[in-house]
Amino acid sequence: MKIVRTDSELQLPHVDATLRDEGHDLVLLPDGVSEAELADAVRDADLVLMCYTPITRRILDSAPRLKGIVKYGVGIDAIDIPAAIERGVPVVNIPEYAEETVAEGAFALMIALAKKLQPLGRVMQRDGWAWPEQRWLGSDIAGKTVGIVGLGKIGRSVARMAGAGFRANVIAYNPDMSEARIQAAGASKRDDLQQLLSESDFVSLHCTLNETTRGLIGEAELNAMKPTAYLINTSRGALVDEAALLRALEAGWIAGAGLDVFANEPLKRSGHPLSRLFELDQVIMSPHLTFYTKEAMQRLEYETLERCAEVVSGKPVYVKSHDPRLRAQTRGVIFG
């Protein structure tokens, strides 16, 4: 088969070697490949593997032989799922490979913000030492309120770390989840997002990006937060109105932010709408790599090859995700 894998900067050595050893024609395309270039590459492709590159209706219409799309990752917002369903092309993601991993990453950002590790690190690099002045006064997580927006598997892991691990008060906003389930996860339910934001010392985002959650955290929501509170986003950049977030950080509406994801990636030190973030001491940024550990990547490669094998052999593709967009598929899939 001809297999096209986009976003080749994310190295998958075991996946690439295995597919080639099996005799497939594997074409690797970089991040930022144009829609026209991708459409040309998939004209005779049987399988597409993607991570970030948009798979649009035009791409699908250009690939009459396509038998499946494997997202080697979780988020599926870059794929035109309705167009794939119309074409009968199964779409599958790898939803479970980094649940604890990303939760750990979110908590690492939380700790770094609370302890002012970013500005302290800069001063240590420059001066070699810092004395206990008021500007370095950090805060405890114990006894604080951690608000979690989206209590899926990653959100539940963060709730466990914050509550059982650090003895924080954990509250959660997840409108479709019952109070009993939220309590079982170690959190107290909040039915109103603004209420959660106003109570929280740390707000961590863990919801899926879709049309109802895009821009979920805007100017009104940022204004609802305490001026001493921190926002942490390891989910999707577009959950936040980033222009409003930049204003909030510069004006002191909130104390700071820990950001692993951005609506427009990659970030750049100049010429990017968020370039100003590099100058702010109260912001810690990570290049969308909280998922990137040895253990998580091993799981990702193993499961990606499992899904590829199903497509190659003509078997139904195993969909583990409970995302309703993937559950709307009726052809070429089985659900776990």
C-alpha cells in the first residue's frame, strides 16, 4: 500500500521502520505542507497518518483509494469528519496513550507557576543567585482551589494529583457529567463556568476542542478569575481567546499562565500574534510537548501500528474514543 504520513517532524521511528519492512510505500511530509501538495500526495494513497495537518474535504476528494485515516494523537479537530463519513473512510485516533503523561505536564506547569521557577531560573542564569525578596514569594498548592474544566481521563488524573497528592480543594466544570461521577473523581461539581473561575487559584483546561468549546475562555471568563490566579492549558490553544489572554496577562487581570498549546503553532519569537508572551515573566511556555515522554511515545507507536494493521488487512478499525464525532461513523469501524 501507499501510506502518507504528515507532520514528519514528530519522529515515529518504529512506525516508519515497521511499515517499510512490511513493504509499504511510505511517504513522509513535513508540518506546514500545503493543501495542494498534500492533495497531490494522497491521489493514489491507501492510508493517511496525521497529527496536526488538516485533512480537509478537498484532501478526501483527492484520494479515491483511501481506506483509512489514523490520527496518531488525540485531537481530531483538524479532520473533516463529516466528509470522511460521506466517503466511507474510517477515522481513528489514539486517545489513551498519554493520559497520565499530559496530566503530569499540566501539574508541572502548575508547580512552576506557584513557585515562580521561570523568573527565578532567569535570574539564576544571569546573576548566579537570588535573595528572598517579595517578588520571589511563591505560593503553596496545598489548601488552594484547583478548578478543572473538562473532567475526562486527563482531567481526572489532575484532580487526583491535586486533591489526594497535594491536598488542594478540587472543583470541576463538566456540564455533561453527573455530580456523583465528579465526586467519585475527587472533585466538587460546579454547574457554572464563571463560578468555577471566580473560586479557583489555578484553572486547568482539559476539554475537547469542538464548535461549542472554541473560545471557551474569553475576556469575560478571564475577568472572572482572581487577579492572583493562574491559567494552565495543555489541551488545545483555541479553547482560549488568545488575544484576550495576552491582554489579561499584560494588564494583570490574572497572575500568570502555563501554556503548552497555541491556536497557531509553531510559536515564533517575532511575527506571531503571541510573540509578546516571550517577554512576560509570569508566563511559562512549552512547545506542545507535555505528551512527549519515552513511555507515552512507545504506547503511541504501538497503538498506531495496531490501527494501521487493521486498515491494511481490511478489518474494521477499532475506535476507543468516545468522542461523538467518531462515534457517528457507521462503516469500517468497531467501537470499544
